[in-house]
Amino acid sequence: MDIGQIAALIAAIVFAILAGCMIYPLIRLGKLFDQIAQTVRDTGEHALPALDEGVTTVQKVNRSLDDVNAISDAAQRSATNIGALTDLYGSFLGKPLIAVASSVWAVKATVQDFLQAQTARSRSGEQDTHTSSSNTGK
């Protein structure tokens, strides 16, 4: 055995020792990859039902929003109809009612003026009677 063969034998032994030392970290790394794969698999199994529940929830919310939209549309139509009824009342009943009210007020004011004038005349007649009777008594 010459020096080259001894050097090759030593290199082979060192390589075997290094390979032996690298086996443990490689086995650990393989287990780590297995755990990562299992975690990804479990996450996928749990994520799909969660996504399905999310889709179901969004669909229910959309149905509820459709109901809310229908209610708000009905409220808007009701407000429009109330506005139209108010305009109808104003045009058909409001103007004649204002005319009747102003006529009643004018008649009332005329009657009050007439009664006040009658009261003033009767008082002036009483004062004339009182002053003439007081003048005759002297």
C-alpha cells in the first residue's frame, strides 16, 4: 500500500464519518418537511369548510340586503304617494277651504263691526237721555 492508497482510504473514512454526521440532520429535516406537509393538509381541510361557511354567510347577507332594499323601495314609494296625496289635498281642498275661511272671517268682521256700531249708537242714545233728564231737573 503506497501513500496514495492510504490517502484515499483516509479520505473515504472521513467522507463516511461526514456522511454519518449528516444523516441525523437530514432525517430531522425530512421529519420537518413531513410535519409541514401535514400542517398544510390540515389547513386545507379546515380552510375549505370555513370558506364554504363564509360563502353561505355572504349569500344570507345578500338575501337580507335584498329584503332591506325591498323595504326601502316600499318606503320611498309610500313617501312619494303621501307627497302626491298632499298635493292633491292642497289643490282640491286647500284652495276652496281658504276661500271659505276668508269669507267666514269677512262675515264675522262685518258682523262685529255692525254690532259695535249698534252698541255705540245705543250708548250715545242713553247718554243723550241722561244728559237731557239731568238738564230738565235743574
